Amino acid sequence: MDFLTIVFPISGVRTSVLVPPLFAFVLSFFTSMGGVSGAVLIMPFQVSILGYTLPSVNSTNLLYNIIGIPGGVYKYIRDKKMVWPLTWVIIVGTIPGVFIGYYLRVKFMPDARTFKLFIGIVLAYVGMRLLTGALAKKNVSASKSGSFIVTNARFTLKRVEYEFMGEKVSFSTAGMFALAFIVGIIGGAYGIGGGAIIAPFCVTMFNLPVYTVSGPALMGTFITSVFGIIFYSLIPVSGVTSGPDWLLGFLFGIGGFAGMYLGAKTQKHMPEKWIKLILSVIFMFIAIQYIYKFF
């Protein structure tokens, strides 16, 4: 089927037009259940498999988020699992972090070798946090009694509180903001959107149910990805901008849209422990490959 193979004009990537949407669909189906858009793994796919190592690969990844994430977010809102106070704390904290991360990527990590090491370190840490969370005794079961929707969400400058599955959940507003800012820097440099990897930290550091973190994390990733595209496309560093490969990003995005919608729809049938385990195995496998190859 050589007639489906094209060379993408901006990135120079040569592949079948079916590869990006199919890969994004399968990946995002599983990752969206845990509040991860899939961009965290589409990045190494672009770098290692497609050979796309220019700084513009970051903004292409962000374009995938912008097109793909609404599918999952719509489903989480419809199912009343969107914790809006958590969503806004993530957004406000990650936007300035994304800008700092963008500057660090373009200014100090333009070469592929250093960038792959950075990816490996980030994925290893996130994978370990997920694994320890999955092995912990406390994991919410999708079959547990209680309403499978978020209710009574309240916000103050000190704490955010809400109820889910018959239990009251709360966390420090300042603590979540600080986490979002740090994750935003990592996400901006990685090209995955500020909130793309915040869900595992919310689950393991703040003990929030993964079912209620997924929607806010995806929404935060969507909003910060919009800002990220603007930073990469319009703000030059050393006289150079790094806008996305629009066609490649679009193809990844349409696959992600379908995958995230189905993933969000399937989430309530998947035990929290297995969501964490699936993500941790994927993250750790890629991390080991990148860190090993660097040395």
C-alpha cells in the first residue's frame, strides 16, 4: 500500500497516513483511563520510530492534544466526573510552567540524544510512582458501592473538597498549585502539555481516586497545549520558532479523539489498580530503553 505513504512537508517524516491515527487510537484508549492524553508516549514514537527529532516535534505533540483530548473530556463531563476546582488549579499552575519548559527545551536541549535522556528520566519517575500506587493496598474498585459521579465540589484558597463513591476527598490548594507548576515545566520541555503527566502525581501524592483525576488532567492538558502551541509557533528563542507539522499532528489527533472517548467510556469498568499497572509498565519500558541507549 505504497500509495498511502507520504512525506510530511514540515517534519520530513515518511510513513503511511494510517500509522499516526491507528497508533494514537490504541495508545490513547488505554492512557486516557488514567488521565494521560497519550502524548507522553507519542513523543518517543515520533522521535525513535518516525525519526522526528527537531524541536517542532514538541508542538506537533501539543497539536495532537488539542485535537484528541476533547473526545475524552466530553465523556468525563457528560458522566459527571469532572472536578472543576481541581481542573482550574491545574490550569493556573501549569501555564507559566509550560512557558519555562518551552524555553528550556529550545535553548538547552535541541539535540536528540540529550532530549531522549530527559524523556527517559521523566518516564521512569512517573512509572515508578504509578507502580507503587498500584501495589498499595488502597485502590478504589469500580464496583464499589456509592455514586460513580463527583458531587459537592467546594473550593477555597486552602483546600479543595468533593465527594465520590460515598467518600469525602480533599487536598491542599497550594500544594496542588505547586505540583502543577513543576509538572508544567516538565510538560512544556517534553512537548506533552502541562497537565499530561500530573494525574499519576495526583493519585500517588494526594491520594485522589484515579476516576476523578482523569477528566481534570485531560482538560488541563488541553488548555496548556493551546498555550504551548502559541509559545512554540510565535515566540522565537535565539531567533527561531518551532511550529508544528500540522498534517502529522492532525492525523495523530483524530486517532486520539476516538481513542480517548472510548477510553473514558470504558474507565468505570476497569479497576483502578489495573489502570495504574498498565500505565506503569508502558512508561517504565520506554524509560529503560532511552536511559540505556544514552550510556
